Amino acid sequence: MVIAQRRVVALHRTYAQRLLAAQEAERARVAREVHDDAIQRLAVLRHELQEFGRGDQGLTAAQSHRLGGIVGEVDDLAVTLRQLAHELHPAVIEQVGLVPALEQLADEVARTAGLTVRLTLPPATVALATDRALALFRIAQEALRNVTRHAGVTDAMLTLEAMDDVVELRIEDRGRGFEPGAGRAGAGIGLVGIEERARLLGGAAVIRSRPGGGTTVVARIPRVAREP
């Protein structure tokens, strides 16, 4: 009976891991389409608009001003699409690792949401398989998103600690907090997703909060895969 239950649990975990991997693969595909197609088309459009403005078109001052405004809108849209592509698939993880990806995430959160993220990171690159690094990145991304939406603060703390066997990620804020039982409804599936990502990699995530006392998210995952 116990063996059968373990097999069911292992099958469930394998299925969930494959589903998550398929979702990440689709995100990566969409991110490539955005970067390689949409953003490149905007670059061509911007060039054509600039060339039109430089030519002898007999434009009035008001028309030239309007054309400059359109070029500015194209630039803003390109920035937005680049941010979207990065959120869909942070390629920097595959290129240089988790630590630079978390630094970039903190910069983006500060720029787009006005949240200052104080970082405590290892001085060197953390050796992790891509799926594990990506899971920790997604957990940090979701936790910081919850801070910006619900905490009512302008700063948070993110700590990454690499130990011999496990990696621990901690996100803390001193915001309004919530009752743990009632908080899940307000935060949607975000908190459940954090716990699920850690669990699927053989780890665990703990979320501690109280009204007026802030929120702490701690995720710990093994550095290498373990047998179920």
C-alpha cells in the first residue's frame, strides 16, 4: 500500500514537473517571438519615421512635433515589450546564472513599481541546474509582485544563501501583512504557486505573515535533484 502511494506521488510530481517545463518552454517561445519579431519591426518602423522626419517633406512645426511624439511612443512600446519578453523568459539565467538575474529583477522592480529591493547575494555564481535557478527566480518574481500589490511599502529585502546541500531564498517586507488563512484569497494563486514550485524540486516554501507585521517568504530547495 505504501509503495503504491509513493508511486502515485512520484507520478504526480513527474506530471507536474513536465507541465511546468512545458509552460516555461511556451513562455520562452513567446518571448523569442516578441524579441525577434515584434521588437525588430518596431525598430524598422522607428527608422522609417526618423527618415521621414529628416527628409524635405514640408512638415509644419506642429507636424514635426507630432512625428517626434510618435517616435517616442514607439520607443516606449519597445521598452515595454523587452520587459515583457524578460518576464516571460529571463534568458540571463541561462547566460550568466541566477545571481545576475536577481540583480536585474531588482532593478526592474525598482524602475517599474518604485520598490527598492535590498539584496544580499553570494559573491560568486551559484552552481545550479537551469530548472532550479529558474524556479527560484519565479518565486522571487512572484513574492516581489505580491509586495508591490499588497504590502503598501516602498522597500523589501531579498537574500540568497547557497549552502552545501540546499539554496535558500528569502524575501521580506515590513508592510501591512495578512492573516495567513485569509491571505491566500487576496494574493490569488501566487502563494500556492510559490509553495508548489519549491515542492516539485524536493524543497519547501514557508510563508509567514501577520497583520501589521509584514511578510516573509522562505524557499529552500536542494542544489541537486533527489530521488522521490
